[in-house]
Amino acid sequence: MPFGLMEKVALVSALGWTGVTFYAPDSFLRPALLLVLLVTGILVGARATRRLVQYSVWRLRNRLLFSYVFIAVVPVLLLFSLAWIGALFLAGQTAAYLVAAEFNRNIEVLNDSSAAVLRGDAADPREPATRLIVFLASRFPGVQYLYTRPGEPDVLYPADSTLTAPPKAVTSKSGVLVKDGLLYGWAHRHNEKGSVTVIMPLTKRFLAGLVRNLGEITLLDLTSDEPEMPKRMRLHDASANPAEPAMDLLSTRSVPAPTNFLDLQVLWGTTLPVHDWDHPELERTVFLGVHTRIAQVYRVIFSQKADWDQPVLLSVFYAIAVLFLFFEFVALVIGISITRTITGAVHHLYEATQRVQAADFSSRIPVKGTDQLAELSSSFNTMTGNLEKLLIVAKDNERLQADLAIAREVQEQLYPRTVPPSDSLLLTAKLNPARAVSGDYYDYQRIHPQRIAIALGDVAGKGISAALLMANVQSALRAQIRHTQEIGLACSTSLVVSQLNKHLHAHTTAEKYATFYFGVYDEKTGVLTSTNAGHLQPLLFRRGEVQRLEVNGMVVGAFALATYDESTVQLEKDDLLVLYTDGITEPENEYEEMFGEDRLIETIQRVIDQPNEAIIAEVFQAVEQWIYAPDSNDDMTILLVRRVA
């Protein structure tokens, strides 16, 4: 983990707090340093925990395990905890209800018995009292009874009892009574006929008999230990030794043994109001508590007679529990299987991507199953296979591009490097290839001290094949011109084109041909003699008018016996002859409309007074704007011949 600013602050705070604690423990810096240490320590711990979690869940397998724990295990544990806590609370509340209900039922017996005596109409008042004494004495050992009636002697049981009538402030009441520090269950009723007071001592035996086999039943005195309060309350069989603890917790029996590790102890209860015999104005409270176990509570409940016996209910419960465990086990197996499938596929993908990153495109991963992960693995294998093929193609393309670059350099050497010097003629040409190499051809050279040859051709097709045929045309043309010069003949344009046609037909296939224009300009006479072999008609601009030169025959290379004628034109001062290929006029716009010859003428006429370079630039810009694309689908070549003197 990097040691950053927060870690440094925490370390300095820890060292400072240690030093201040050792040398100046009373300094005001000690709590300040402790506060800084706590804050920075919490932040450093949180950062370390976050980084630890991020590192631990980097692997997909760990991430899925964490997800499975939080999605499946944690909710199950929470539900189990909720059920366990609910069972604990339910068992405690049920146990307290059983004990409190039985306790109150006994008090109601005392209360109802006292009321029955006062309602009796017997001539002798001792008769109902005697019957009540017999009933209560048989049920509540140690019970004391006092019946007073105006003008009649009191009926007291037992005879030696010290029970007296309660203070006049006490009205008809029942419940728990504390008298002389001892706890009683009591009932006091009175009317115009008299009053009945019954008390029974609360003992361990009485509490144990409330709900048998439930557990420990206790009474806890909740009165505070203030000096002005009366003495503590206790059961009749509890020790009155003042040295005992003030909180007198009285047990009735031991807690049952657990049936299993989930059978936890339950501490529950309810509060009961206590009437003080000597201090009627005081409000005192005891806690009626139950100390038992969960299984013991349900055992007591199910011990009652019901339509279903306890073994049957337990068998049904165990069957449902086993069924739940079975489905949980199946879910666990399915979750582990799916996790292994996902993590296995991702692991294979990760290893394969590492190999691909190392330029090993032959890597393949196993495909298992028919799910989406299998499709992903299959797609990866297909992708790497295609990448391997593309790599081979890319290498071949690199070699081809290198060869094309060399071919382009060679082709550029075939075009004229310089313009032959002339006092009367200005030549300007530009070629824009559609690809790396071009099938268009232009040439000009001085073949006589007073004559200049001009050539322009367009080979059918594009690319390498057209470039090779163009090179063949160039070499054949120059060979014919050289041969004519060597034998001392005048350079006839029709003869040169005828020989070129025969050469191409003999050395190329039938579908290979070219349109070709060849002309010879005589500087002394200003006459241009030319032969147009199927090429576009050259445009002659003269004093605002446009003249189209003739076509003198078909394309070269198609037929060996083709014949060609010659045409002559007298070039005057400021005449402009435009030679071009179909890449200038045939490009189409988005509406499939060609640029056309008319737009070419209009463009040139607009800038005809400008230099040749400006005219050529304007033409190329107009074509590019027409097609809205920087690159053309065809080679574009234009050659301008201007008579300047």
C-alpha cells in the first residue's frame, strides 16, 4: 500500500501522542493529538480495507463468490437470524403470558371467592365463610381469612392469625400485597354487608406450581434502594438476612437442559403492581420473570391435548426442514456449477487475450456447452482466426504497397522531367492518379531542332495492369520516334501511331487497348500535325471561340490492320490547345450527372488569361467540387499547349 499524506499524518499523530502521554500527560495537546489520530486512523483503515477488497475481488471468481455470499448466503443468514430471534421473543412472551395468566387466575379465584361470601344470603354468616375457608385452605396452603360484619363477631382463619382489616384508605382490591416485607397474593372486598380480606403467602412452591416443567419462575423486587423506602420484599421461604443482596431474585427450580445447540435460554417476564399494607400511598413493583428454554416452552404448549399429537407435528416439521435443506443444497450445487462455468470461460478468455496481446493469434480456447459463454468462446476463436488471416493479408498488403511505391517511383521516371525549351510554345501538364500508379500517359520531347513531339494517352483499366501497358506505350512510342530519326525519315504521326497499334496488338491481350493522341509541332511554320487514335477531341481556344480537333482513327492495340490519318492546324499567337483524359469530364456528382465537356470549356474560358498552372488548378478544383470528394475514381490528366510568339 502506498505511504501517502494521510498515512504520514497518522504516523506523526501517533508518535506525538505517545511522546506527550509519556512526558506531559496533563498537556492540552494530548486529547487533540488523540482526536487527530483517531480520525486519520479511521481514514487509513477505510482506505486499506477498500484496497484489500479491490485486490481480493479482482479475479472474477472471487467477485462471483462475494456476490453469491451477499445475494444468497447473507439473506439466508439474516432470515435464519430473524426466525431465531423471533422464536426467542415468541418463546419468552409465551412463557411470560402462561405464568402471568396462571398467577392472575389464582388471584381471581381469591377475588371471586371473597365476592361470593358478600353476596351470600345465609342466616348464619359463618356458613359461607366456613365453605370458603375449606375451599381456599385446600388449594392455597397458609391462606388467611378475615370476614367482618357490622354487629357480628369477626370470622378469622386460622384462629391464631394476626390478620387485621386493612386501612380504611384501601378500597376493594386484589393482586400482590407486601405486608411486613413479605409477599402475598390477596383480595379485599367490602360492601354494606361487611368486608372480606384473604391473603395467601407467595412461596417458591406456589410459583413452581403455576406452570409445571416450564423452568425457573422468579419474583424480582424493582423498588429502589433509597433510605426512605420501606424494607425489601421477599417470598415467605426466602431468607430475611439483611446481609443478602438488595435485589432479591428468588428461583423456583433449575433451568431445563438444552435439547440442541439452538435451544437457547430465555429470560422474560412481566411487571406486577404491589399494594403496600402499611403505606397505601406507595406504588411498588415486582417483576414476575421466567427463566426457561425455547424448546421447553413449546414442549409445555404441545403437551396439551390437541387433534394432532406432538410426534406427528415434529415429524412434519422435520420433513419440511429436510426438504428445505435439500433444496438449499441443490441451489448451492447449481450456484457452484454456474460459477465454475463462468469463471472457467473468463479465465480461458483472459489467458487467450494475453497470448493475443503477445501477437500469438493461433491461440484457441475450449468451447463447452451451448450457452452464451460457449458462443462467446466460439466468437473469440473465430475472431483470432480472422485476425490471423488479416495479419497475413496485412503483411501481403505491406509488401504490395512497398511494390506499388517502387512502381510509382519507376513510373514517375517515365514522365518527362523537363519541358523542351521553345521560344514560341509553352507546355504545361499535370497528372492526378486515382491509385498508386496510373494508366494515363503524357509526353513531350524535341525530336528535331525545329520540331516538338506531343503525346497523351489513356490506357483501358486502372492499377498495375494499366500502368504496365502505359509503360509499354511509352517505350514503344519512343522506340518508333528513335527508329524514324535513325533512318532519316520525317516523323509522320499517322505512321508512328500505326506502328504503335501493331506493337500493342502483338504484345498484349485483345482486351488491352488505349486511346492515344500524338502530334508534332513545327516551330518554324507554327503548324501542328497530329493523329488522334480514339482519344477525346482536343479543344483549341482562339479569341474566345472553341474549336474541336478531329479524331483520325480507332484506339490502338485493338485491331492490327487499323488505319490512321493525320490532321493539321495552324497555331496562332495566344492560341491555347487543351488535351485531357476522360478523368476530367466523366466524374459524376451525387445525382449521377457527369462534369462534362461544356463545364470544362466554361471553366477554362473563365480563367483563360491566367498562366497555365492557374488554369490547371482551377480545372482540378472545379472537378473536385463537382464530385464533393478529394479523390477521383479515375486518373485525371490535362496537357496545355499555348502559342506565346
